[in-house]
Amino acid sequence: MIAKERTIPIKVVKMEVLLKRIAQNHPKRHLIKEELLKRRAGHRGEQAIDFYLSKLSPDDFYIFHNVRLSNGKYYFQMDTLILSAQTALILEVKNFAGTIYFDPVLNQCIQTLPNGEKKGYLNPIEQVRQQKNELLIWLNKRKITLPIETLVIISKPTTIINAENSKMLHNVIHSQYLTSKIQTIMRYCKNAVTTQKELKKLTRTILREHVDESFDILSYFKIASAEIIRGVYCVKCNQYTMRYFSGYWQCLLCKQSEKQAHKQAITDYFLLNNNLPISNKQFRDFFQIHSEHIAKYLLKSLNLPTTGTTKSKRYHSPTSPQQIK
């Protein structure tokens, strides 16, 4: 069964919002677009294995996507974690095109694109090995004994995989062989080391201790808050030209009106400001509203968690800004 669904990575979501909220001629726009394309490609690569995972028996496997756990000092994240009564399996998914070569000397992955361009990456074999070590520590701290297997999945079937030593590629496969590889692992690890009851308890523990990744996008790209376009978006004009009049948001250019347009804007605010709370004054600045009373009314209508009173009152994001409806 899918214990934790795959979601769009928060970095992708925030980059998409940032691109909508900076000027078309912003000097870092190209850099953000380039990073966004890479992140989207990685997400598509992870999605590519979902079809093969769907063939696994839901009664025998618990599947977690993008699970992030802590060992006390720092966090470690796994693309996909699969639990069974016999073993835990960590999948590291890569969406490489062209040819990839695993260099055992420099412990690096080198990609050669169809146009001949070469790019270097961290070795995913080493990445997943480190994840295994971290998960072992995490399990040991909770007195859980479960053998751990690892796989590196290359999502593009046309990608050519090379290594100086073929033994290096023992746990590197194309995505279409994932199901059969898991079946082979299960035959090898045929003896159960935990019960279904203990497995369900472990599943609950992982879900409880998972922590979403924090990503301060303005700091990451070194963009000042003053560079962010303020206002409420008009879907017809593709401009931030809506103003609040008598219970409705109305576009100053096309006169398009909408009652709930501020919900997307408050979502943008929280995503861009790393879920920091917002005050009435900050709301007025971002939404281009002059009236403190109207700002208070709109903030109250959003049913956000609050702290403080009167001038010190702050409105907080829900667990995920995308939950605002």
C-alpha cells in the first residue's frame, strides 16, 4: 500500500511562484528557470517508477515517497522507501539522459548528453549507500532490526549505463526492471524478520516523524523581498492588477471580478516567505490594500491560526500553504 503519497516537491512549487512574482527582465530569472527545469525533470523521473510499484502486492509492501527523517543532528531524505516483513528497500531515482558513467576512482557519475556535453554529479550509488547508513542508525535507535537493500533507478529506458567494473552496477537498473528486481530481492530475503503488526507500527512511526523540507527560496536565490511583485493576480490580464472593492476583487484593467482571489495571493506570500507569519500591515503591503479594517476582515475570512492580539497579532500558515482553499 502507499503509506506516503508522492507530492510535487516544495522547491518546484516555490520556484514556480517566484517566477510569477518577479519581473520578466529580472537578472536571475534565467537561473531560476534552469533550476526549475532540473527539479521538474527529477520529479518526472520519480513518477516514472510509480507504474512498476503499482504491480507490488498492497498487502505485502508499504511504500513511502520522499520521506525525510532525523537522526538528531540532521535530516536524511529518501526518494522512495519500501518496507516489507523481510527487508527495507531504498530507491534513488535518477532521470539522466544520454550516457552515464560511474567513475570508481573519483566516486562520481559523469553524464554525456546526445550533443556531446558532459556533466558531473554526485555518485547515486554512494548517495543511496549513505541513506542506508542513516536509516540503519535511525532503526537501531528505535531497537528495530530490519535488513536494508538499495537500488539506483535510471528512469529513462534509452539511457546507456557504463562503469569500469560491472560489479558497481549490481544495484543499478532501468525502471522497467524494477518489479522483477524487487521480486528477486524478496526471494533472496525470504525469511520474515518482523510481523505485520510491527510493520504497521513502524509505518506509523515513520509517518509521525517525517518532517517536510524547509526551503527559503528568497535566501537561496539571494532575492530581496522588495523585488517581489505585490498585488492580487488577474487570470484574464495575467497581471497583478486586482483591487478590493465592496466585497470583490476587481481588475483595474479589464474589470474582471472575483471574490476569492486573495486566497492564491496569501498562498504565494507564505511560500515565498518560508511560512513566516503575516501581520495586518504586511498583508496590506503585499495585497495593495490601504484599509486596516478590510485587511483584518480578509485575514479573518481565511481562518488562519493566529498568535498575539491587536497590534502584535500574527496570522500563520497552515501546515502546507497549498491547503488554503
